[in-house]
Amino acid sequence: IMKKKDLAAIKALSVEDLEKKLGELKEEIFALRFQHATNQLDNPMRIASVRKEIAVVMTVLNEKKNA
């Protein structure tokens, strides 16, 4: 679950930093899905939390691009 301070930190990032973070999160979710498929994933809930974090980053990125 994302905390308010984490959300504030994401909102403080520039557009370039947000795009970089989005790329990192997409790489992470790919690796997590791969581990899950090969039964090597210790915490399957991590996939859900990364997906939610991707959604937050994309939302903030769209807000900044449209502003």
C-alpha cells in the first residue's frame, strides 16, 4: 500500500524521471511475472503492489503532461 509520503515523492519527480521510473517498474513486473511462471516467486502480492505503483506513476505522468 502506497503511503502519502511516497505519493508526494512521486508527484515531485520531473516528467523525465517519471518516465524512467515507469520503465524500471515495467522491467520489475516482467521479472516478477517470469519468476511467478517458473514457481520461483516468494511473495506473489508484490506483483499487485507493483501494478498499483505503475498506475500511480502513469496517472501523475499524464497529469503533468496535460498541465
